[in-house]
Amino acid sequence: MVLSTVPNIFRSNERFRPGMDVFVNRAYEAFKLPQHTHDAIEISYVTEGTGFQYINDTIVPVRQGDIFLLPPGTSHVYRPSSPAKVGTLAVINCVFRLEALKPWPDFPPHGSLLHAAIYAPDKLEQPWFHLYDKDSAFTDLFYTLLTEYRQRQPGYEPIVHALFIRLIALLHRHTVLTSSRDRRNAKIEEAMQYIKDHCCENIKLKQVADHSFLSVSHLQRLLRQSTGCSFTSYVQLLRIKRCCELLKTTSMTVQQIASAVGYQDMKYFHDLFRRKTGMTPQQFRKNEDDGLTPSLHQSLK
């Protein structure tokens, strides 16, 4: 969506206090506010409510905990979800000039996502930086920053700038940790898919670890976090699920099915099948529904 009017411009030389390179305010967003731009960089934190942020020609849903960093010249405005919800979407804004970062010329580190967002936003996949504060780690910091700026107690200027640097450092930390979690999630998803593809073979934990470029201990930890069970139990669950499918869709004998999913010891297979499904393979085949226990359903989602 592109608005036909030319956005208003927030001019830092008109809004910043003398000797300060940081400006802070809080606003309850109204539905009819026009889009505007800044000649400085803005970090905004949604403290209450839900709605949308119109950024250039993109409409982004927002909720409490969303943090955005917008480079200079970005046209944007927050709006509640409907005209009837005036006063329900609250945002704390921290606008800063690059001079605020001069005492820390090597921070954020070159090559980091936050460094690109501040100094080279054209290199980002989208022309803004976004982080969701799911653990409310930023709430107290934003409110303290706002309070210091508003109250103007003696010595507040260096405190505001120090809090601003703390904000930048915390954004960088969370960006790095989030990126690390994303990579970890991708690794375990790849490992789990490999296990699913080879579960009926004589698959070993080290084989999966080598395939996923993970240590055995790290893979064990990630697998338990993701599935709630060990590698052996996860393979058993996958094999029993495959058994259930074959029992319902083929005329293969139970022994043939057990062999097809990797079991030669029929006593062990029957004990395992009963433990996982609550019935024998023959009973399962005759049952009208899929026969899977709730725990087995949940484990194989």
C-alpha cells in the first residue's frame, strides 16, 4: 500500500535537545496518523496492544514485544487494527543520530546483522530490522530510558546515552542468539528428517551425527529437546508408525512387516508394538480406527 500524500519528516535538529544525540518519547497510535520519515535512525518498541505498521509500501502486523529499527528516510506509521481501537496501541520510540555511537566505533561489530541495519540497510533482505522480545527482556530498559529522558533529573544526559548503548548491545546479543537458535533448529530438523528416511535400516546415532555435522552428545541433547525422547526411542516410534501404516494398507504378514521395518526378533517386536500401541499387531489390523495411542500420536507429530 502506497499513500498518495508526501510523508511528514521528523527533523532531528528540531526535536533533539542540545548536546544530545538521542530522542525518546512514547505515543498511543491513532488510526488516521499520516506516514512520516526521519532524518535519523528510529528504534521503536510496541509496549501495548496490536495493530499494524505501514513501512514504505509494506503492511506489517505488530503486537506487544515487537522491536523495529528503521533507517533514515523510511516512510512509516503505526496504526491500531481498526478506527474503533484508538488508544490501544502504545509504542516507545528511541530516535538517534550516528554520533551517539561514535564512542564505540567498532560496535556493533562489522559483519553483524545490527551493524548492517544501522550502517548499510540496503544489504538487508528487507529495508528494516525486526526483533520480537518474547521474554520481555527489553521492557524495563525501554521504560527506564523513557523515564530518564522525560524527568530530566541532574545528570540524565549521560545516563540516557548509556542506556541507549545498553539497548544497542542487547539488540546485538539477542540477534546473535536468535541466529544461533535458528541454525540449531535447522540442524536438528535435518537430522530428524534423515532419521525418518533411514529409520527402517540399521541406523546408528553416530551415522546421523556425522551426516548433520554434529557431535553425538550435541545431537542427543537437541533430539531430546525436540522430541522428548532418546534416539533409540525415536527410531522405535518411527518404525512402529510405519508398521501401523503397513498393517492398514497392505496384506503383508506381521513377520514380513516386522522385517521390513528392521526387526528380526519377533518376540521383541510384539512386546514393543504392544507397549507403543496398547494392542497386538493382529488387533491393530482389525481395529476400525488407526489404533495409535495419544502419546504415540503426539510423539510422531
